Amino acid sequence: MNKQRRKRIEEAVTLIEQAKEIIEEVKDDEEEAFENLPESLQNGERGEAMQTAVDNMETAFGELEEAVSSLEEAAE
């Protein structure tokens, strides 16, 4: 891989890292909101939806970590 393509990969990694930060922030906010719900709402439909959203964000975060790893390996 030439220098120009490596630089583009580095730019992509930087953008993905920014996306990971945003996802982590939103996930933390959603978890905090869930924890502040009364227990009756945590166990209800709203609480389940919030937990599903958190789980999905954790999955997305992990997949972005894998993408960064793959891109870094490609640029070696």
C-alpha cells in the first residue's frame, strides 16, 4: 500500500474513533437514564427498549473496534 492510501486509511480510522466516542457517550447517557427510571418502568416496555438500545450500541461499538483493527492491519 502506498503512502497516499495509508493516509486515507488513517483518516478513516480517525473518523471511526470519533464515531466510537459518540456511541459510547450516547450509550452511557441511555444507561444512566435507564438506571434513573423507577423499577416498575425498568421492567416494562420502555425499560426493555432502552436496554435493547444499549445492547445495540455496545454491539456497534465492538464492530467498529474490529473495523479499526482490520484497517490498521491492512495499512501495515
